[in-house]
Amino acid sequence: MDGSADVSDDRTARERRFTTEDDSFRYPLETVVVRYEDRSDRRTILPKNCSDDEKLTTWLTANVEAFVDLDDAR
């Protein structure tokens, strides 16, 4: 890579966010939203292809309102 900007990159911001320069390392994530009647809904993010054992310790959960769209945050 010569350091010049690639203006022909038509990937979405979300696709670019999870890809490094050499495109060999990705963070495939999945998200699950649990809806509640009496409190804030909760979103959990975890790796897509991890084992059930890894799912017990490799996750992040927060209120849905804590998450923003990447394009909106830029």
C-alpha cells in the first residue's frame, strides 16, 4: 500500500470498521436485543463464531440507548 487514499472503496462504513488494511483480520460480531416491558431493552454483542464456553465470558451488554450508529457518530 502506498499510503494514497482509495476513492474507489465502495464498502460501507460498517464493513471498513471490521477490516484491517490487509483485509486478513476481521471481527465478525453478532448482536442480540432482549426487550423488556418494565425497563430498558438490553443489547448484547458477542463474537459470531465462538464456542458456547467462550460465549459465557466473551460478550458486552448495555442498554440499547447506549449504542449509536457509526455513521451518525462521525
